[in-house]
Amino acid sequence: MTDPVLARSPARRWPLATAAAVCLLSFAAFWVAQRLAHVNMLDVMVYRAEGETLRAGGDLYAMRATSANLAMTYPPFAALLFLPLTLVGVPLMRTLTTAGNLLLVVALVQLSLQLVRPALSRAGSRADLWRTTLWVAAIVVWCEPVWTTLRYGQINLLVAVAVLWDLTRRAGHRWAGLGIGLATAVKLTPGLFVVLLLVAGLLLWRRDRGMNQWLRTALTATGVFLATTLAMAVALPADSRTFWTRTLFETGRVGHAEETANQSISGVLARLMHTDAPGLWWVAAAALLGGAAMLVAVRAAVRGDKAVAVVVTAFTALMISPISWSHHWVWCVPLLILLYDRTGRLWPATGVVALAFASFALWWVPHDPGRPELEQNAGQMLLSAVYPLTATAVFAGYLLARRRRAAIEAGPAAAGVSVPPARRAAQAAGRASGQAAVQGPDRSSAQAVAKE
């Protein structure tokens, strides 16, 4: 990969007011388009029903809501989170949900920029950060995962923002880990970030013999998750017992694995095998790909490349989950920012990935309650696997780029050829840019890696 390009983005040449106006105009057009599409915001109606059931003291997991007869699938803590939805009328709730999600789009973009380019968080760069944030938000709001999140009134943006809030805090921040812990208590899948933090933190601790930010954040997130879950077990013992002993394992409760909206490995295999239960094939594939991807993420974390570690972990969670609806893939936002920043002259690669998430290609295949996905042909299978295929291609491209770069840097030394001073300086600068993502106690760890 070449030198980062965010610092010289064309967005910097435009006034902040212009960026704000364009973003506001894009959001207004988005709002109108959603109203014209008659979006039903089905999921936020289910969330409201969960909050109402909690207020009435009913059985959360026996509840059914909306004309689609949807059930609660999250841990009991989620119902507590949804209680405020019951305090206003349905029309106002829908309006507030849409407005809140649009603000979360801005937050997600800004946190993603801070993850990829920590220097943008400095006082002298705040204007550049906001300008770039507003331009990018005006664009990414139209990608399919974000559109569908707002269409259903989903909480995916909130979960992603909570995770990135933790992972972009300054070193030693006392609350780093709170967001991931609470997000895991709501939806479980963010727990994979705890695995990344814990494994990378332990490896750094073993080498440096000292506490580091990765390990500290992992311990805080784990403590918050356990404390929240135990508190709910005391407050709602019956519902907690039902979820942790039965509902957690009922993947069919969420939906059919073969649905085109399911963009996980499980969904791809279900459509490929023309079955709604890929079984051990999914377990084996998820274990193989998940293990390999997390190895890449942990190595990136130890090396000091936090952005790569976080994005790879997010996409791994999406790939190995039994059900990953297309709206869960809002993590395409930090991915696209990372690709644009790192690919430089290969920017068309970012365009191709962006097109995959903006094309709505997965909806081009037959999909209705009659379950036509069980009879897909080869072309339809490719379209309905667009997100997993894109993620796999990005993983492969990253590994090839890493191998090529390592070969270029190691080649002259291995051959006994002296490296010109200018090139040595450029290589050192490249390593330093990767280390910049590591803060506080981790900075010394990254420097130690560079010296090895």
C-alpha cells in the first residue's frame, strides 16, 4: 500500500460551510426518498414492543410484534435500552429514530476517520476532520447497509459507534471499554472485539511485561458486560434464563439462513447447498475463515496498525455469524475510508468496493416469503453473496499487499545489496505512520516491533 492520502483529500479545499450544506442537502434528500419509498421501520416497532412488554412485566421471549409476527432475539438488557421508545407516539418515535440514525452516520464517519488518521484529532486539524466527515457522510448515507438500517429503524449504527468510541479514545481513558461492553450486552457479536483486545493485549504484555491499552480496554469491556448481564439476571431472572439457556441457540428464530439478506457464510452456504441448515459445513468454514482472519487482526494490532485490526475483526464477526443481515454491514463505512486512505494510486479498488455496497445487488435476485432463494442459479448466488465475496477479496488483497511489501523491504538486505538512504528514510516513515495509531503504552510496543 502507498502513503496515506486523507491528508491531501480534495475535501480540504472546500469551506466547512459548503461541506455542511452539502451534507444537510444529502440527508434531506435521503429523508424524502425514504418517505417516498414508504419505509415501514419494522424493527423499531419491534423494539418498542419489547419496551412495552418490559413495562407490563410480560414474557419478553413469548412476545410477538408487527404483522410479520417478529420475536425478540437480543439479550434482556436490550429491552431496557428500548424503554424510552415507549414514551412518545409512533409517528414521533419514527421521526426521532431517523434523525438519530442520521446523526449516528456523522458520528460513525468521524470516528472512522479518527481510527484511520489519528492525527486528525489534534486541535489544529479539527476543521479538516469536520470538513472531511461531512463530505463523506453525505455520500455513504446512500450505501445499502445504511439505507436499510434507517429503513428498518435498526441499531447497527449505534453499536458501531459505541465500539469505535472505545477504540479511538486517548491512552488511559478511564471509560475505554464501556462502549464495547454495553454493545456486547445488547447484541453479543461485538464480543469478538473483546477477543481481539484481550489476545493482542496479552501478547504485548508478555513481550513488554507491562499493562497496555489493549489489555486495559479488554478488561473494562469484559467487566461491563458481566456486570450488566448479572444485573439483568437479578432484575429479570426468568427472561435471562430463557435467553441464555434457549433463545441464544435458536438461530431460526431470527430468520431463514438462506434469505438473500443474510450476508454471512452461513447464508452463502445455505443458498449454495439449497438448504436452510448448512450445519457442520458452516461450522467448519466459519472456524477456518474466522481463525485465519483473527490471526491477521491480532498481528496487525501487535504491529501497531489499529485500523486494520479493527476493520478485519468487524468483518470477521459479520462473516462467521449465523445471521448477518445486510444492514449489519454498516462497517463498510470504516472499510471504505481505510481503503481510500491506504490504496493511493490504486483508488479504483476503493471505487469497486464502494460500488459493491452501493449497488443493492443482493436485492436483484428473487426474494419473497415463498423462499425462492432455495432454488437460486449460479448467477443469483453470486449476486446474493456480494458482501462476503467483497470482504474475502479485500482480505486477500491486503495479504498480498503485505507480502509484496515485505518482499520489497527484505529483498535488498537478503541479497546483500545496500539500500539508499532516501529509501531507508521512506521505509522508516511508512513504519512510523502505522505506529501512529498506537497510543500511550502501546507506542513503545510498536517501536519495539519496528526495531526487530
